[in-house]
Amino acid sequence: MVKWMDKWAFTFGVLNLIASEFILTSRPQYFWSWYLLMVPTMISMRIPKYKKQGFFYFLFDFTCEVHWGERFTTLGVHCYL
């Protein structure tokens, strides 16, 4: 059975993706502020959960991979534009 929190997290994730895509495509000059607001908020919400479950170091590994993946993707997009 899917818990209420799982449904909320999925819904929030989909809405966040839609909002991010909208801001990135319609108002790219404001995307940096959206990103600056969302990423620290989401990571700070995960730190207590991951500490409680004993997965604290997985959070740093994940954020490092996402950070470098974002850099390479951004570099690739700018090369083709």
C-alpha cells in the first residue's frame, strides 16, 4: 500500500519538474533564482531523514554526482546552442 507521504513526495516531484521546465523555457533569466531556492530546500529536508536511516553519506555522494552531471549537461547544451 502506498503511504500518504509517498503520494505527496511523488506529486511534489512532478510539480517541481513542471515548474522547473516552465521557468527554464519561458523565463530562463530567473532559473538561477529558482534553482537557488529549490536545491538547498530539498537537500535540507533530506539530511535529517538520511541521518535517521543511516544513509547520510549517500546524500553527499548523490549531490556530488548530480552537481557534476548538471555541469556537463549545461556545458553540452551551450556547445550546441
